[in-house]
Amino acid sequence: MTPPRITPSEIDVQLAEKRMLRNGVALYTLASEEFEVLRISFVFRAGSAVQTVPFSASAAANLLAEGSTRRSAQQIAEELDYYGSWYDVNIDRDYAYINFATLSKFFDQTLEVAEEILLRPAFPEEELRTYAAKRKQRLAIDRTKVDVQAREAFARALFGPKHPYGISSEERLYDSLSRAEVADFYRRYYTAERCFVVCSGRIGEHELQAVGALAESLPHGASETDISFPKPETVHEEFVAHSGAVQSSLRLGRLLFPRQHPDFVGMQVVATALGGYFGSRLMQNLRERNGYTYGVVAAMVNFERAGYFAVATQVGTDVAREALQEIYDEIERLRTEPMPDEELELVKNMMTGEMMRILDGPFGIADVTIENILCGCDNTVIGENIRRIRSMTPADVQALAQRYLAREDLVTVAAGAERPW
Amino acid sequence: MIPYNKITLDNGLVVVVNRDRASKLAAVNLLYKVGARNEDPSRTGFAHLFEHLMFRGTRRVPNFDLPVQMASGDNNAFTNNDYTDFYITLPKDNLETALWLESDRMEGLDITAEKLETEKRVVIEEFRQRYLNQPYGDQMMLLRDLAFRTHPYRWATIGRTPDHIAGATLSEVEAFYRAHYHPSNAVLSISADLDEERLLELAARWFGPLADRRHEPAAIPQEPVQTEARRLEVERDVPATTVSVAYHMCARTGSEFYTADLISDLLAGGDSGRLYTRLVKERQLLSSVNAYVSGDVDPGLFVFTGQLLPGTTPEAVEAAFRAEIEDLQTAAATPYEIEKVKNKFEANTLFGELNVMNKAMNLGFYEMLGDLELINREIDRYRAVAPDDIRSFCSRTLRPENSSTLIYRARK
């Protein structure tokens, strides 16, 4: 006895309402009255790829709340904590995301602190030194882990060690990072031209006006000529020796294209089938059949000006060679055998369900909206992508794998006790 | 505020349901009241290994994940010292797929010697990846082992050693299944945009026919009162030394739990917490610091932990922790500080109610604690904490004879 199963074929997502502010900042709203909370996200094109001084982009983002011209770091932290407001900062290679989430009843108080953080950060010297010491230590700890070593080596192998997407800097450079460099990064990149805002949750006219007024206070920047983006210089193998490691971290993949490319969604289907869910081919092979690993993933990764396909796993040192061969074989199988209809159906349903889960709750919808805006789309693209996924045939999957996943194009990186090739 | 409805089926299964009016998803949570504290000391890590085996198929459904994924669902599980939790989210129209699968594996699990061997290898890799091949991976294990002498909280959920996992046998697997996986030892909780009556009816349809295999659980040896300070120093290949100090405290349901949790928040709640402000920012002794309560079903731990900056000695950190404890006894929390913790709790509660999975999981957790109403009333408990409660907790609990100190030294 099995229950009926219904596959959702459509996902309709609320469209964000857009307002243009006088200084050119776009303000997007996703209002939902049934919640008693709201979130405001400020997104700046201020990721690490635009920095000329190592660690200055992440330091600027992370020190925004560590003291303003009118309040100390302690006062800012105290006020946010007092109202139970959540403040978080994320930074990737391209963007910095500054998020405030609050109970609706403490919106005004929270926005007042947001104003200090966004418009008047002071980057006090002693806060910078504390931050730099902590980060340096954390990075040193991270770099004792094979997965971090492999991740950094993989970026270097894909893009080249000097490329903005490939570079990793020595932790000692935290010592020489100066206050002037961090403040300069803020002044150049936290500007109206490089910002948009997304509000979600219980947003009424009062909240919109107030957020709009804050965003309109963002200064104009000098027109920044963005740093040059050299052509990636890919090397096909890299090994990081880590004596004594009981596991090896493996990463393989190749440079492809960003999300706007017509084959991006198709390659997401290919990556999902290979290693994007628990029942994926690599999970079945490496974990379920062979017990080589606790987990393995494959995915398409999107940057503003590049995109790549990647497989990542951590396996026992003694089986690294076998695991690597199994990964190559599974990729080859995608190229030589058409995918069974039932498996492809499963992958499509998984991807549909995954999108629904990401979209559950007002903040999830806001996250997806931000991602879409960054690709120049509105939320109708979600439905389009689902339709594109659902229309894929086994022949489409095979053709993409043949075109993009040839063995000679793959980059392979390992970190561990022994070179697995 | 989470509205809910609760029934107990004839076979003893407790069912708790919530109607969520915003989500297109259904969340199904099935909690079994078995965790690492129910393990045999010579078979630690078994409850967690068993959680993995629950995904290895039944007589009727040889592959558990396949139908979940076909129904656009996602499922996972976790084990801790007290309980094991299985959860599925999927489009609400497919809710019954989840109920079918969970009811099926409550009685029809089919584990062969071969499946057991593969799963043991996976879990041993997990042990290596998360605990052995990880800087500080064994720190909590050492601290538990120091603080507990008798109670099974002395080992972590993953187990004491990979050897215990490697030695697990098929007959142990069968006995464990019989003893712990049956309706009256479980809580089913669901959140979805469907009538509560309808949710209860569906739960009864799929789980009602299961027979209970009632089993008296073995008594768990309780920890005797600690009478003198304990200390352990180890040296590891890590970049920075850490100091952890653990004190025995009451259970999650104990009346003092809220006082303890509030104190941990005063000390370490956010960047404005006393420890971060004073020890990381002002005195620059530590690169990170935390204070937390373990919140276990049996009496648990109140833990201080800090990671040292170069130039700081462990003695200086121990003294700093003691000074903070003394400060709490002399300069008690102000109404302002209490209000702050209350606001934070309210915000965390509301942020936690934004999706169906959190709600279903919380309903299961509070029912497991034996006081489901607490889910909407806990805030009153925090509100009731008085300055005297804080002083009294500090003097009775946070005292040297009740402490276990672990110095986890970076090898030079």
C-alpha cells in the first residue's frame, strides 16, 4: 500500500515590489503580514575580488558594527542584543551581504543601529587589531584541515594563484592590514552605486519609508574602475601534502560559466544526478556501496563573472586512489550511458522539492530574490528554471556531460598524506 | 505561539500536530526516546550507528530514500545523548508518503550482515572526519569523560572509539530495534497547512495498526555528586591552546535550568555578553569564548570554554573565569539585563517559527521532555528568574569542587 504521489510542476513565488530611490539604490519589498518579524538585507558589490589589499574586503564587512563615529562597538552590540535583533554579515568573492532581522515591535530601534553600522563605521584601530588577531588564528586553524587545504588549492588550480577568484593570502598579512586600508575599502565600495536592498516579512509603509530614507543616505562613490579580471590560468593537477592525515580531501571539476549561461540549469541537473542529493550516483557508490566516505557532493558554483562544476569529498587515506577512480568512472558513465528515465524523474522531483524548501519562510524567499537580482532576473525565473529542469531528457543530460565533462578537461586536487595518483 | 493538538494512539504513540497557514510544505518529525545514554558502555556509538541503519531499507521498502526523493522530499536524522530524531519535509500533498515510510520502518526494518558492515564503515569514516581528523575534534570527548564518571553522558554520541562501532553485531542490532523502536517510545509531530483533525486522522491511519512492543528500559546509572575539582591536561597538534571548565548542573526540566541558561546568556549571549566584552575585547586574553548549558534530559553541564591568544596562560584564563563567577554573585543581573535575555528569547522563538520543520521538531522535543505546554510558556520561566536565583545558583553550582578543567595545549 503506497499513497498517491503528486509532483508539483509549478512553483509560484511572490514577485518583489521595486522602488527606485533618489540616489539610484533599488529597494525591493516582499511583504507578508502574517509574521511578526522582518528582515532587511543590504547587498553591496564589495566582495573580496575587488580588493587590492588582502583581507581588506572581509575586514571592512566584519568591522562595520565594531564602532561608529557616535557609538562604541560595545554599545552597538549591546543595543542589537537588547532588542533580540539578529545582525549578520556574509561576504563572498563578489558581494557583501549585511542583514538585520528584528521583531516588528523593535524595528525603529534596530534601524537606528543599522544606520550607525552602514553610514558611520569608524573602524577603530584597537577593534581592527583584535579582529585581525582572531581571524589570523582562525585561518591558521582552518588551514590545518585537509578540506580547507583542498578548497584553496582547487580555486588556485581553476583560476590561477593571482586571479581574484583563485588567490589565497598568507595569514601573516593580517598583521600588516591597516585601518586606513579598511576605511578606504569601505569608502570606495559601500556606495549607492554598488548597493540594493531587499526587505521581507512584516513590511508596512512606515518601515518602507524608514528603510528608504536610510538607503538614500548612502553616499555616491567615485566611479570605480573595477580591477582587471585576467583570464584564468588553469592547471590540471595539484596535490597538498599533509603528513599524518587519516583522510584525504579530494576536489575535482572544471571552469564553466555563470548562471546566465543557457546551459547552467542543465548542468545543475547533471551535477545533482552525480552528487547533489543523498541518492545520487556518487553517494550510492562511494558511501553506500563502498563505505569510502561519510559524504560527497557535486554542484555548479556561481560567481559574478565565472562559474564552475565541482565534486568534493573526504575519504580514508588508504582508499583515496580507488575513490578518485570511482569518481572519474561515474562522470564517464554520464557521458556514455543515457540516464534511465526513472532516475532523471527522481532528480527533477528532488530539485523541485529543494527549491520549495529553500523558499519556505519569508527569509528564504528573500534569499532567492537576492540571488535572482544578482543575475539580472526577477522571481519569475524560478518558474522558468523549474520548467527547464522538467523538460530535460536523458539525451540532453548525456549531451551536456559529453560536451562539458571530458576527462582531459577535469582539474583534480587532493590534500592528504599521500598523492592519490 | 504555536497552536497544537495532541492525541495518544492505542498503541502508545503520541501524535502532536500544528496547522501552518503559510507553507506549501509538510514537515514530519519522528522522535524516538533513545540516545547514547541508553548504550552499553562496551558498545558506545551504537544509538547513532542504529540511526544510520534506519535508512537501510525494510522488507517492503528496500530503499528508504528513493520514495522520499520521488515525492520531492528531503529527509535526515540526528542522534544525541538523549534521543534520536528522524525528519522529512515534502510538498504537503505528499504528506502521506512520509507517514507511510515512517510507519513502515517502525516495524519492518530489514538489516542484513552485509548492510551492517557497510554502515559501520560509513560511521567509522564519520568518526574520523568529524572527530579524529579535525583540530579540537576530541576536546568535548575529553571534557565529558572528565566530568562524568558513572553516567553514560561520559561518552559522546559518536562513541568512545571506532572499535566499539566495528564490533557491533547483527543480534545487537535486532535487540536494540526491539527494545527502543516501537510506538510507545516515540513521538510523531507534524506541521503543515492542513486541518489539525485531518492531520490526526492521517497519523492514526498510518500508525494506528502498528503493534506496540512495550519494553522496560534499563535504568540509567546516575552521576554521584562531585566532591573535588578535577583537572586534565593534554597536548595536541593545534595552533592555539583552549581552556574548558565544566560544572554539573540540573536537568533540562529542572527548575534551575532557566536560571542557568539566563546566566550563560549574560556571560556569552552575543557580542555584548560579559565574557566576550571583557576577555576578548578589553583584556585580549582570548580569541573566542563561550559559556553554555548542555540542556540534557538528565543532569547536565554548565561549560565555560575559551581559545587563548598567543601570550595568554591557561592560569590567567581560569582566574578570569572565576572572577566572572564571583562578579555574578556580588553584582547581580539588573532588570535591564533580564529584559534583554527575555527579548532575545522572544526573538529566537519567533524566528524559529518561520518554517514548518522547526515547528515540527520543537513540538517533538517538548513532548519528549514530558511538558508540551512548555513550548508556549517557557518565556514565563525566564521572566520569573530573580537576581537572588542567580546568586544562589553561582554559589551552589559554579564552585571549584564541582568543576572539571581541561587544558588542551597546543604542541609547541
